[in-house]
Amino acid sequence: MIDRIRESCGGYCHESVTTSRSSSSCSTSTTMNFYEVLLSLTNDVVCRVALGEKYSLKKEGRGFREMIREFLDVLGTFNVGDFVPWLAWVNHFNALNARAKRVFRDLDCFLEKVIQDHVDRREKEGVIGGGDDCDEDFVDVLLRIEKE
């Protein structure tokens, strides 16, 4: 499984660098944003191992990346109520509670869709107890453990 993930994600990284270089003239020096390439590569590898698919190439890929950024932003926001409990009402005015609920709802819907896709795929393939171990991702392992 790791070899297939490495080949597909490494090929994507090489392809994005080659495409970027071929779109620019060879005689001029151009800058390339390796941050975006490495961010996309990291996202693809983690998604393939944990969720079974690359979400950067799908239509919800951009939304997935923005959802994770928003989650990390909410996670890193200073919460007054954590340090001074009697001032927790301030979070209603700075909209932290509303943002946290929205991000939770979005992540929950996304993860429910991922789990349902895995369950549907397992039912379609007729996999009852485990299936092909080399095609298992983290979600498949968790679903198998839940069944046991």
C-alpha cells in the first residue's frame, strides 16, 4: 500500500513541478511556490493513508483544505472562557462559538460522507471481515475493529 501511495503522490509532485516549468519559458527564470506543492503533496499522502483517497484532485478538495485551515484557525484562537470562566460570554460577541459550531458541523458532514463511502464500498465488494489488507486505509481498519 505504501509503495502505491508513494508512486501516485510522488508522481503528482513531479507532474506539478514539470507542468509549472513547462508552462513557463525555459529562457526566463521563474519562481515556483514549493510551499503549495509540498502542502498539496502532504495533504495527498495523509488523505490517502487515513481516508483512502486524495481530496486535492476532487471537487471537494479545495473545500477540504479550507475546512482544515478554518479548523486550525478556530483551534488556535484565544478563548477567554478557558482562562477566565466568568468571561466566557465574550465568545458570543467575537463569534468564536458560532465559528466552532460551523467548523464542527462541516467536519462532521465530511467525515460522515467518508465513512459512508467506505461502508458502501465494502458492501459493494462484499467484504465482510476485512478484505484485502494492502488496500486498507485507516478508516477501513477502524470499521473492521468496530465490527469485531
